[in-house]
Amino acid sequence: MFSSPRCVFLLCVLVFGADAFALLTVNPWEPIFKGVEHATGETDTPRLQKVNAVRIDLRDPDIRLITTPGNAWSPGDTTRQTGSAYMAETGAQVAINGQYIDLATGYPYGDLWGLAMHEGQIVSPAQDLHALIGVNPGTLLVTQDNQARIEQTYPTTDLTGVWTAVESWAYLLVNGVNTGDPRVIPGNVEPRSAVGLSQDGRYLILMTIDGRRPGYSEGATSFEESEWLKRFGAYNGINLDGGGSTHLWTSEYDGPTYALNRPTENRAVSNHLGIYAAPLIPEPATAGLLLLGMIGLAGRRVV
């Protein structure tokens, strides 16, 4: 956990001998929008990993969450979009790819696995995914006033008051306990996307770990992913659809849209979790200097 939004950790762990050290770095949070901060991390052990995280203050009154809306009478639950297309259509300031889909539904449509809700409307109904396909799912549930929790949901779950929902698997950080899979096997060392929640429910953490890029970032197991969520302040967290779907986007109001991470492809996905935020407020010291400058100019004589 961070004790200050500006703190930085630089950890060195002995690996093979007196002269061999593993480097793990978690860089400080930097504001990018009002109530939204960005931080990065990296390590070279057990393999190269580059990590991007965005922390959203759910107590900020200007923060609003959305997902991908349903596609009405078209096939499937939603229509697939690239991250850049989603950002352009919604005008969101930040977005991350969401949950898994049933690949039997052909492009450009997608059937989502598990619960998805957009602005209080059910896009995909809750399922018992553990009984259905043997996974350990978790669902991010957020009310309209941004009260958030992560829990396992079922068809019988009471969704009263839920405004935004994204379900995925694995539920890999449960009340501070890492339940991810540590095995280094095919399919478990991949680019990763995740969403986490701080213990007090104040901070929502969106995170990506790049992979499939030898010499830059080679992916993570779900156990390693869970450890990274903890380093960025999460107490509960779920793995989102990863691999070629892993992307974390941001967009300035009058500027370009770009990915904070390095996606392996610009894949169109069936669900995004998007964040609306207000522009940064000038820091008091900066505002004070501007005021003094204006007063100084006002006192000058023009000759």
C-alpha cells in the first residue's frame, strides 16, 4: 500500500548470488486528470515486465464510470470496438478492455461471459460461471454515486442500485490474499489486464502488464499480476481479458488519444470499462504565482 500518492519504491532482491540482483521499481503516482493518476512499474525477474496503472478516486464528484452499451436487436450482447474507436465515440478520458467473450459469436459482435451493466441497464446477465465453465470469477459492481465492491455474482444476486458492472476471471486478489496461478506454463504467461479496488473502496485501479515483446516486456502469470495489483494499492482484484486484448487508453480533451501501454495489436474487443474525469485543477502554488504576476502587470506604467 502507498502511504502517500507521491511515494516511490525501489526494491532489490538477491536472486542468484552476491553480485546478482533483481530490480523491481514502482514509480510515483502522477496526476493526469482531476481524481485520476498514472504510475508505472517494472522488473527484470522472473522476466521482463512493464506495468501501467491508473488510479481513480471514486470520491471525486466528477468521476463517472461507463462500459460498452448493449447493441439492442443486433446479434450478441455488444458490438466490438478498438480502444481508440471506443474513446472517440464516448469521449472518455481513460478506458481499459473488459471481460471475456464467447468466440462462437462472429465478428463484429460479441457475447459476454458473465454480468455486464451500462448505466443501470443489464447488457449481459449474471451467470454461475464456476458451475458453467469451472472458473473463479469476480465482478466489479459500482453504484451511480461510485460506491464500489468486488464480489462473486450469480443469477440470484440482488443488483439493486448497481449502475456499472464488469465480471471476469480469475478473482485473483481476495481481501488481500493472492489466489492467482503461479505456474509458468503456456497460457499463464501473457499480457495482462486487471481491475482492482482499495480496501476502503475509495480507489479503483486499472492495470496492464505488457507481454509477447521479447527484450521489453514478456508477460506475467496471474499470480504475478495479483502481486502487482497489491503494489499499486489494491485489496481485491480481478483479471480481465488479456493477451492481444490488453490495452489501457487515455485521451486529452483537445489532444490525441493514445495507449499508455504497448498493445501487441489494436484488437476490437466486446467490452470496455471507461472513465470520465474533469481536467486537472491548477495547484494552489501555481495559481498564487499567476495571481501575483497579474497584480504585478496591473501595477506597471505603460510608456
